Amino acid sequence: MNKLAIFLILFFHGVKISSLAAQNDLQVIGNPYLSIQEVAAGAEVLFLVRFENNGTDTVQNLVIRDTLDPRFDASSLRVIDASHGYQLLRDQGFVRWYFEEIRLPGSDPDFSDNSTGYILYAVTLHNFLNSSQVIHNQVCISFDATPVCTNIATVWIEASSLFAFTPKLPVLSLSPNPNDGHFQVTSAAGTRDWWITDAQGNMIQNAIMSDSQYEVRMDTADPGLYWFWTRGRQGLQVEKFAVIR
């Protein structure tokens, strides 16, 4: 699926990314309701795994395990972005990310983003599925020898995609979206690092935002789909946007 197709599927569903308080969690990015027509056309489901070392000792090795429901096409899985270097191993629906020698520090009461990380990945569903199906996904994270499993993220397949999907009010918003590379970021989370990646995970820009509103200019960026990332006291946030000229 090309970048424009991904953007159209997500944007016209009115997608927003919600902030969850827990840092070791799993989110479906976008509308979790897919029509059988979208599934047949190869629509991707985007998952965001956020992880945080809540202990006091430094974690040397971290493993993320996702045993995909067989209704997902495991061969289609692709990683869009990740906070740390990893080795990806998969055997059909058994997917493992190995972060060897990650040296993830323990949590800091005064906040240190070095104790957190993430993976953003996409996977399609088998195109022969029928409507009225509910598909669950959950990942487990091993911090050295200590396992932590996330919440369960759910995807619904219905006969039509015309469902009222109202996400939680985000603490991060981009306006306008789509834009021509010039847009304003509004955040309720205070000082935070931010960075922009393209659909392949390449870094485009990065800076620190200390005000509640910040103006971004991407004057030389090619048209396409991008991701705006922030990380601060509210945890990791991500918002997609499109540059159209």
C-alpha cells in the first residue's frame, strides 16, 4: 500500500492518537473499526507499543513479544519506527523484537525520557475475512527477567466503515492537517522533545518545545505522510499528518 492510500484511509476516518497514562501499553493508531471492503483492499492496522523501565535498576536486555491472531497476515508486518535499535525475528505469527544491551535506565521521579521507548508497526488482515469479527492483540515486554504484559487492543471488522468513532481528547494537536509543511502544534503537556519522521522512519526534524504552541516549517519536505512525535511528562505522543502541495 502506498503512502497516499495509507493517509486517505486514516485521515478520512478522523483519526486521532489518544494519550494513555500507562507507559507499558499497546494502542491501535486510528479507527479500530474496519469494513470488509477496507480489509479486502489491504488496509493496514497500526500498533504503537510504549515501554518504560519502572524499576530502579538499569535494564540490560529487553524483548517485546507479539503473538499475532492468525487472522492477521503476519508476513505483511513492517516496522515504521522504533526508539532503539533492535533485531526482529518472526516465525509466522510469533513476532519478537530483541533490544540487546539497550541499557534502559530505571525510572526517574523527576522524569527522564531515557527510561522509555516505543515501536510503531503495521500489519494487514487476511482479505478473505467476513464481517462481524473481533480481533484482539496483546504484547508482553521482558525487562531482563521481569515480564510485563500490556492491555488488550481490539480491532473490529464490520460490514460498513461508517461508524461513529470519537477518540479521547488528545493533549497534542496539529493544525492545519493536511498542510503545506507549515503548521502549528498545540500541546497541553508543557516542555517536551519533539521530532518528525517520514513513513519509513527517517528523521526529518527535531527540537524542544517549551510553550503550549509551537510553529513548524518543513519548507523543503516532499509531499507525503509524516509522523510528529513528542515525549515529555505525559509520556510518548504521536500524531500523523500529511504534506500536500
